[in-house]
Amino acid sequence: MLKRWRAEPAPAYGGGGSTAPAADRHRHRTRVIEPSRRHTPRLREIWIHRRLIGYFGFIFVERRYRRTWLGWLWIPLRPAVDIGGRVLFFGGFLSVSPGDRPYFMFFIVGSAAWQLVFVGSLWATRSVDINRMLFSRINLPRGTAVAAAIVPGLLDFLIYASIGLAGVAYYYVKTGRFYLTLGPTTVFAGLGLGLLCVWVFSIGLWLSPLAARARDVRFLLGYVFSFWYLVTPVIYPTSFLPMKYRPIAEYNPLTAPVEFVKYGLLGTSPPTHGSIISSLVALALVLVGGLYIFNRSEHAASARV
């Protein structure tokens, strides 16, 4: 934030027009705090207050399982139920074939990447609204709460990844094949996860100021992600689609990050150049636009504190 000092006129003392003593003049000085409208200082504030990310992240995770009978047991139970039902339906009933690897392994890696961006985006959208009372009393950078939404998304990713490791061990004992690819290409999995984290942050910048005003944003986001899930190669490989529908999945902005994760961990086909370009261009537009929208909202909110 930019800081500016403004001195108010000091009261006159005595009949000769003398001014107040130095200590009294200092007492009348007013400190004015103005949030910057530029992007770089705003990101710098988030970095300076990065310790708040862990605090807000814990609030999101705790709030997710608050007022439940099973409490923290839902952390492994929810992914287990979700994985079991979808693997049975898509891998069993619909017989989706991912090639020479079990459908479970294909699905679990893609789902881990998807949960990161899906769960993270939901909490990023609610981040400002959840901490409304705190921000109304203390002038803190609200961007730290948006960035902290990555924490519950990463938690879901780690849970799915742990289940995936158990699957790797099971298939290794059963078939003698190690379905996890570890090598130079594994770095692409980290690249894909990094892009997904930036997507979470960018979506939160756009939607968190709007969601603080109306819940309609949260409801609509759920429908958008339901459709987005179906056009992202999480439950099927791109080759499973008819040729006329493949461009929809290929130029989907989330396809390249998800495919990078699967390519780095399973050795599947990497994303196409067109998919990578469309993802990076869309991400740049969403991030820059989100910073502009969020900065305007931050400036207005700071003026009310």
C-alpha cells in the first residue's frame, strides 16, 4: 500500500499568532493509507503477508467439515466414495478404455488434478465473503484469502494421490507392473499443478468480490464446473471422443494442465501445441483481468475500513 502523510493546520496560540509546539503539531498529523491500483504492488502485499495464507487455508479446511458427525473422517471418506462410484460407472458400465493401463489409475490421476482446481476455485470464490467480518475490522490484503483457497484444493489432491499410490502398490503386487512413471518427464506434472494453482487464484480474483455480494455466483459456478468437468479429459482420454468433438476438449483451457499431470505421472500422450497455447492465452487474460477487477474492489473496500 502507498502511504502518504497529510498535515492539518495547527491551532494558533496566544494573540501573536504563534503556532502550537512541535509535539502538538505532530499529534495533529493524519496518516492516510491508500491501496495501489497497480498489479505489482498488490501481488507484493500478498507475498509480504504470505503467512496469512496458512491461517486462511486452515479456516477453509476446518469450515468444510464443521458441524458433521464424522468430522475429519470425511477427509478420506469423501474421495473414497467419489472414486468408487465413478470408477464403477465409467470404467465398468461404460467401459471407457485408457489403453494399456487400468482405468482406475487413469481416473485417479486425472481426478486428483481436477479436484485441485475445482475445490480450490469454490473456496476462492467464497474466500472474501467467509472472512468478511475480519476484513471489515482489520485492513489486510484480501488477496491472501484468495490465494489460501489453494490449500483445500492441494489437500484433496494429496488425498487422491495417496489413494493412487495405494493403487500402484496393489497393481504391482497383482500384475508385477509399475504404472507410475518416474523420470525426466515427471517435471511436467509439477508444471501442470502450478498452472492449476494459478487458475484457482485467477478465478478467485474474478469471482470473490462478486460472491461477497450475491450467492448466485456460487450457484452458477457449480453448474459451470459440472459442464467443464465433462469437456475435460478426466474421465476419458481425448482419443475416446468422436473426431468432431475433440476440438472442444483440446482447446479447453484446463485440458493442457490436466494432461501435463497425466503425462508426467502416467506417461500418457502430452497435450497438443494448440491445447497448450489456448490454455496459456486464456490463463493470461483471466489473471490480468482478475487483478484489475480485484484491485478495484480492494480499493473500494479499503476506503470503507
